[in-house]
Amino acid sequence: MTANVKEIEIPKKPLPLIGEIQTMYHVGKFIFKKPVTVQYPEEKGDIPERFRYRIFLSPESCIGCTLCQQICPNHSIKMEVWDLSSQNTGAHAIKTARGVRENAQNKRHLYPDVNFGTCTVCRNCEEICPTNAIYLTHEFETARTRNSFTYSPQELTMQEKDVIK
Ligand code: SF4
Ligand code: SF4
């Protein structure tokens, strides 16, 4: 009785010189190309059009309806009391999904804050907001040294460079 043993083909090793030429060819292909990396933060790469991160708030458009808080899947939004009446932003005309609304007010002075430590940038808050008061932007440089990742309603209105880190 003979054993049915298959012969195993051992791949032939290329000649050492051919391997070196192949390596030099592959290195040479990239040597004159522009690097794909950038020297961040001095240089900044192109941001894709659909990229989104830092949330902003237009308090003059917010009517305190709390829908953004309710839709947020991981409780990153809480409503805070912020009395803006002294800044005369209480009554005005704002554009809503159902047309322009005159003398819209935030009677309870409730505005959203956002915890960027848990926000997953899902954009639910922006989509549900009836007045486009809360929206995501291309801003992404939110690194900070303080303990809290929560932006108060007031901080959500500020440019990133003005927020206390
Ligand atoms: S930001 Fe929009 S959804 Fe949130 S409370 Fe204000 S109006 Fe309502
Ligand atoms: S984008 Fe962030 S804050 Fe807005 S609903 Fe999604 S997780 Fe919540």
C-alpha cells in the first residue's frame, strides 16, 4: 500500500539583485511625490465637505423647545437657564421649518449645553431643531486642559479661540 503524498511546491526565491531592484523601483515611485502627511498644527489638511464636529448655537433663534435634548441618543445635551432678556434677544422674527415666525421668544430662558466628551456627532440635534438654532460645523480643534468637556450655551455661541480651555 502506497501513501498518497502530494508534492509541495516550494516557491523559488528571486535572485537577490532582482529583489533590490524591485525595492528601489517602489521607493523611487514615491520619492518625488508630495507627502500625504501634513505638519499639523502649522499646516492643516483639507477638510472634507461633509465633515462635521463642533456644535454652535444661535441663541436668538432658540425657542427653548428642548427637542435637541430629547433626541440626543446619549444625553449629551442638557437644558440650562440663561437669561438673555437684558441683551434684547427675546423677541424677533426667526425662520422655522414652517416659515417665518414673528416675535418668537424663549420664555423659559432654556438653552442647550453640549458635552463634547460624549457627543457622537450624530447630528440628530441639528436635524430636529425647528429653528436651525443648533448646528454642527467644520471646527474640530476643541482640545482643552480643564476637566469639563461641557460647553455652556454661552460657550456654544463663541468661536473656539475665545472659549476658556
Ligand atoms: S436649539 Fe433648537 S431644538 Fe434645541 S431647544 Fe433651541 S430651538 Fe429647540
Ligand atoms: S450631535 Fe451630539 S449633541 Fe447632537 S444629538 Fe448627536 S450626540 Fe447629541
